[in-house]
Amino acid sequence: MSESPVGGRCDCGAVAGPLGVCVDYYHAILSEEQADPRMYRWHAPVVCAYLLQHPSGAHEKYLDGQFRQLQLYLDKGLDALLRVAARQVARNGHRARAGYDMSPLAAYEPLPTGGPPGHFRASFCGLPFRGGSFVFDGHQAYGRRIELIAEATVESWRSIQAS
């Protein structure tokens, strides 16, 4: 996945931060997650929000499911999202014939057409990074920042539908 910053801006509209554009933050988060199992709990919301804010680096056929996963996360919380993910992994382990089981996400809005949005009120470039870490002030604070990015992502995609 690559982004082409123009004038210090990420392709999602965000101004580059101290680490660079969003892809630089994304890779740093993924790297830090590998050494921190508690931080890894937010992996799915991080990936979904990043890909929805930067869909040029995503597989279009998965964006709807990622949008619905973020809605589930915001509606029912991280533990509910992790349970759905664990159920899917277990289902895949039993060699289910069908693809991804969308039934837990059926209640949520589909990805609006006409996107992507040009701006998000919170992006990865805005994440604070201190002492070589995104969790410098604790996992809950980090999780809250990821939740704010998820909220901003869903909000911006919904604004397309409203216009």
C-alpha cells in the first residue's frame, strides 16, 4: 500500500505528522502490535479504519465488511468485535464452504457509494507517538484514540450518503 503525499498531506486529506503520512503510522502500529499483545486487541479496528480512510490500498470487495465491522465495534465495543472475529476463525478452521459469515454484521449499514470521503476529522497522522510507542500513556488511552479514528471514519463515510 502506498500513499502519495502532496505538500505534506496524506491521500486521506490529513496533514503529515512527525512520523510521516498515515501509511508510516500504520506500519509503525503494526510493528509495535507484534511486540505487545494488549495493543494487538485493536488490530481489527486499526486495519478497517486505515483501509477505509485509504481505499486505494485496499481490496474493494472487502470494504463493505470493514465498514460494517467498524460499526459493530462502535455499537457493541471491542470485546464484541473480537468475539465475531474468533467465531470466524473457528468457522474457517472447520472448512466451511461459504466465505466470510456476514450474519453478525447484517444489521449494520452497507458502505455508502460515491466515496471515498475527502477528509476525516481524525486520522492516523494525528496519533501521538512518544518514547517510541503509541501506548506511552496506557492501552486504554491508545484504544480510545483508535475508537476516535473509527468514529471519524464511519462519520465521514456516512456523510457521503447524506449529501
